[in-house]
Amino acid sequence: MPSPLQDTLFLLLMEPERPAPLRDAAAALPRSLAEFFSIVGEIPLGQDGFPRTVWNEGGGHPVVGEVTDDYWIVGLPALLADYWAADVTPLAAFLGPGVHTDHAADDADTGSITELPPRPLRGPLRLLFTNETRDGRAFVELDGSDDPPVHEHFASTGWGTPARPFSAWLFTLFADGYVFHDWAPCSFWGPNADLARSEVKAPLQLFKSGLWLRARGPLTDDARAALVAEFSEYDVRPYDDSTLEQFIDDDAAIWIVGATCWWLWADDTAALARIATLARTHGELGAFIADTRDARTVLADLG
């Protein structure tokens, strides 16, 4: 079964592994959070041609995780912190006393915040994320679901609404940093990063243009055969606990994990429209999800 964080893994080009000590330590958590705390992935290094904005000069900033000749190997919590120059609660602290209690009001890890979120809670709150300026925090409501809701609180505006499932919140946070903030990730492009090193080799961000779509739906044998006939290259290989199928042209591709999770990307809007039409024609898909303005424009034009 594909990970509930598969869209985030697509976006980051991350090949996930789950080291046994982390997997075992996070096993008591809801599935999406257990994946978040246990995944250590490989992100390919290279040059993708997208310009970066460097906010201030510096050098010698240590890289989180491990860098090899070809990959950046890093855990999702450390990567999230690196993208946003943020504090992410370590697993041991997140699993602290009270994590399984039933009454949220008696077990809300909200620090100086004096009011709980406006809607009734079905489980305790746990602090997960504090932003760079320390005026915004995100709390997970452990409500018993596999993908629990995240509540955001800002010093200036209070609790945001509505809460979002953890997997959606995480994807949006990475997508915002990825597309709209050129300083991410900090280890390579942020304040005090080793810019000379990053100019030579940095994590690939192939989707920085925002030209991607995502969807869910079964890949049938007939659909697979039809897509193979439409694309110039087809590849299938093991991926995570499932398989990754890639239908590739020079200017676009469709990736499908576990014959259910679809990710479409292209070099330009015309190519994205072309492969979206193919996916709609041959796949048994739900509605496409467009996360960026350019992707939404493509969908609007397709009707």
C-alpha cells in the first residue's frame, strides 16, 4: 500500500527507507505521523536549471543529514525544519507522557496559548512545528484517525481554520517552500549556506515551475497498455513497499505508485495538458488536484 505521504515523496523526489529503530519507535503513532517520523530518504543531487535567490552571503553552514556523491540522505522531520528554518518536535518529545490520553483540554501541549481551537477536539494536542519567526505553531490533534488533523496558531490572529489532515498540511508546507520560497532548503540555499558547493551540486527540484498534477485511481491493465503505447519510454521498478511505474516523454511524464497514486509533470503547460488528457482518457481517476496557479490554469482550459 502506498504511503499516505506519497505526494510529498513525489514532490521531493525522495526514495524512502524506514530504518528499523525509527520505525519501531514511531509504531504507536497514527500511520501518517509514523511515516513522517520514520522515513529517511534519498534525494538526488545535481543541477536543475532553476535560479535561486540567496538572501545573504555566508559559508560553512553544516548540511543536515548526509551528502554522498549522488544523494542527500535526510529524514523528513530534519528536512521540514531545513526548508522552513523551523523547529520540529523530536520524536521522543512528541511521544511524551499523555500522548494517548482521552481529554484534549487536560492534555493540550499549547504552552502560552490560553484558548483551545474553536471546534470541539476528539483527542490531545501535540506541538509539532514552530516557524522561523516563532510566532506560528502547528499542533496535531491525536483523534484516533490514521491521518489526524493539524491546527495552526499564530500570535497575531489566533487559531486558523479549518484544520487539515496531517498529510495535506505537510505537502502544502513543502510545496510552499518548494515553489514560492527560493531560500529552501537552507542547507544548500539559505542563510550561511556553502554557495560554492551548491552551485556545483544541490538537491534537484524538478517541479519548481509548478507544472504538476496529482490524482488517485486504479491503473488497470488496459490503461497501462494504452499509456505504454502513447509514451516513448516505460519503466517499472520496486519502490518503497510497492512499485513505481513511469511513462516518459522528452517533455513530460506520468509516475504511478502502487497502481493508485498518480503524479503528472511536464516542462510546459501544453505538455501538461497533453498528458492530463491521456490520464483522463485511459485512467479511472478521481478529480485532479492542482496545487499551483499554472496547474489550475491547465485544468481550467481542459474543462
